[in-house]
Amino acid sequence: MTQLAGAEALTALDPVFAQLAVGVGHNLWGLTHLTPREKVFTCLTADLCHPHLDLPLAMHVQMASAHGVEPEAIRELFRHLAPYVGYPIVVPGFQRLSELGLPEATDTDPVAPVPPDGALARAVGALHNVDSGLAAFTEDQFAQRWARPHLSVRERALACLVVDIFYQTLGESLHLHAELARADGATEGTFRDLIRGVAEFGLARAWAAARALLPATEPAGDR
């Protein structure tokens, strides 16, 4: 088996726990419907959701580098997730990236908003019926991030699904992000693997998300 990033540090803390942790790490990397980048982004998103900004984030940044994920993509993930996990959480996240030696940002151009369309626009329209001020804020946040470079729409949507699983926003938010991911190539197999991967960060949450998102009967080919 490939040595996972940080395994030695975990062994120094508790060797039995380290064996368990390495086992779930290999579970994630054995999933076939997620790309290596998506697996990295799943872990980094989970770190912000908890937030786990010490050893877990250091391990996952090391893992990102080992799998060729460019630093600007990590930065863009954090930018994208700010309104989903909360801007105040992302501030110490960026501070920690700096402490870990992540190179400075190369994308320093002002954010050019792109008005949301498709599923994003429909979500904003539905929210207008509830609260127009919140809808306007949501539309502005969508416009500033979903069309930016460095991450695909599918990668952004899957990261948002990880947030939905952690925060148990299993209604409209979950289904919006699933729709966006499907439109950029995600399949039911993708969602199954994403939930299976997130299970190591909270089994009960993953169980509830599976009930909310997946069909009741699993096709044999996706097992």
C-alpha cells in the first residue's frame, strides 16, 4: 500500500489510531468515481467545515502537492467555499496555508462578476419569493465565484456537496449542487463515492446524506 501523507505523525500520536486512520485513507483513495483532485478537495473542504486547521490540514496540503494539485487551485477552493463555510473560517484557513509554505497567490486580478444562469439563477429566483435581500446577496456571491478559473464547475459543486453533508443542508442546497455537478459530468456513482469518502469525517452525517440524495436501490454496477 502507498504510504499516506502524515502517517508517521499519526503513529507518533497513537499507533492503533494510526492504523485505523490509514485504513480509511486508503478507502478514499480506492474510490473509482472521483478524480485525485476531487479526493484532495474533499479532504480540504472537510478541514474547513470542522474546522481542522492543524495536523489534518497540513497532511491534506501535503497530499495535494503529492498529487499535482497546484497551489492556486487550493487557494481558489478556499475562495469558493467562503460563503458556504463562512468567511471568518476561511481567514485562519489562509493564514494556515501561509504557515505551511503555500506559495503566494498568482491570481491577483479583481473578481469580475458573471451573472448566474441555469440552476443558479433558478435558485436565486426561488429565494426572491422568500426574501429579496437575501436573494440579492446570494446572487452576488454566486456571480463572484462559479465562473472563475482554476476549478471546474463539477469540482466546485462537489466541494459544496461536502459542505452540505457536513452542515446537513440536505434539501434545496444539496439538490442544487447535485444538479450543477450532474450538468458537468457527475453521475450517481460520483455521488456514491463522494458520500463514501466523506464518511470518514462523520459517519452519521454521511448516512443522512445518502438517504437524502441517493436512490433507495443501488444498481449492482455501482457497488
